[in-house]
Amino acid sequence: MTEHIKVVKPSGVLDATSSQDFREEVIKSLDSKPKMVLVDLKEITFMDSSGLGALVLAFKTLRASDTKLVLCSINEQVKILFELTGMDKVFEIFSNQDEFNQSVLSQIS
């Protein structure tokens, strides 16, 4: 990507068991002081409320560090979870990484 953008790519299930690892990975992404963190959910097969909570906590943690968190490539199950909880209004969501690249990278180049 660029030095201003860090990409985090969790995989499998994002639930109570894996959410701590995800949060640690997001916090570690702050080491390079990015302006933005893209969480690519392409490889996530299932997310429950704990996974959603981990995303919200990551969002708040990054915002406190003046870093923006955006998402891409959410599957249908995750999309429904976001819509039911109203999180689709909280997070900026791109359909895939190509759409993110076209939209965001053109702004910071």
C-alpha cells in the first residue's frame, strides 16, 4: 500500500476466541503511525457480536490515535450483522480492496 495505510487481513472466524488476537494486530499496526488502517474482511467466514465488538474497540482505539479505520470485502453474513446493529452507518465500508484503492489512494497521492 503506502506508508500512510496499513492493511490488516484477519481470516476464519472473528468471535470471542479470536477477537483478542485481532485487537492486538490492530494495535500493532499503530507502530508505523499510519493515517488509515484498512481491515480487509475477505477471509472472514463468520463474525459474532464479540467480533463486532472487537471492530468497534479497534475503531475507537485508532480514532484516539487520529487514525481512521475502514473496512472492505465483507461477506453477506457480516453485512447483515452490520445492518441489524446499525454498524453499517458507523464504518466506512468498501466492496473490495480495488474500490478502496481507487477511492482513497487517489485522494492521498
